[in-house]
Amino acid sequence: MANAHRPILDQERDRVRELHAAGASRNAIARELRRSGRTISRIAAELDLTFERSDQTRSATVAKVADGQARRAQLQLDALDAAGRLFGQMFAETKVYNFGGKENDYNERTHPEPPFRDKRDIATAIKALADTALKLAEYDKATGHEDEKSMLGDLFDQLRQARDADRQDAA
């Protein structure tokens, strides 16, 4: 690193002031000036500069947490939306097809609803999406975010209402 006995020049003090004002960390300044971190701290103290950035760190942390909440909320919405679309497929008219026979013929038929096996697969996918949404909500619930909890409850209510409406239409 730096020679501890090398005198500190006024140009170095000016550069410390400039780099500090630009938001450079103590270690970044030390690397650039080829000085020890302790020397940079001493120069900063002489210039009444501080590298204390707890307010900036706190603000950055709050912003990162908010970004994470927004992403989880969007994932919850996307998962529930996908589950709703799949639920609609469970009771919708469907085309069943296969290839077979000696000539590998293609055959298809339209049915009022998918076969049971396909419904079971759709139900499994719906459960996976709903579980994902619930786990995201539980994470936010554990961290105390009430607005996300109520949003998820509202979305589940809307999903249930859509299901009931689909059942009434089918009846």
C-alpha cells in the first residue's frame, strides 16, 4: 500500500475533498491515491468530512425492501392470474387428439370439458400457483406488511367469485 512517511500534499487533500463530494468511499479514495485507509480517514477528519453513510444506507435498504415487496406483490398477482386462467380451462370446451395406428393417423374430438386426467393436471398446476402466491403473502405477513395481506385476500375472493360464476354459467 502507501508509504506511511510520505508527506500529504495539498493536491491530495483537494482530491480527497473532490472524491468524497462525488460519493467515493474511503477505501476507493485510498486506492486511487495509493494511501492507506487510515491516512484518508485522517485527511477527511482534517477537512471535516465523514464517511458515515448510515442515512444513505438506511434509505437504500428501505428502497430495496420496497422493491422486493413490489416484486413479490406482482408475482402474487401473476400467479393468481395464471391460476384463474387455468381454472377457466378446467371447465371449457376442449379438443382431445392423438396420433396412432399403422399409418400414424391424426384423430381429434371436441368435448365439453377436458378429460379427468387433464383436469387433475390443471388442478395440480393451479395448486402450485396458489401455493406460490400464499408463500409470498406469508413472507410479507411475517415481515408485517398489512396492505399486501389484504390485497391477496381480495384477489382470492375475486378468484372464488370467478369460479362460482363459471360454475353457474356451466349449469
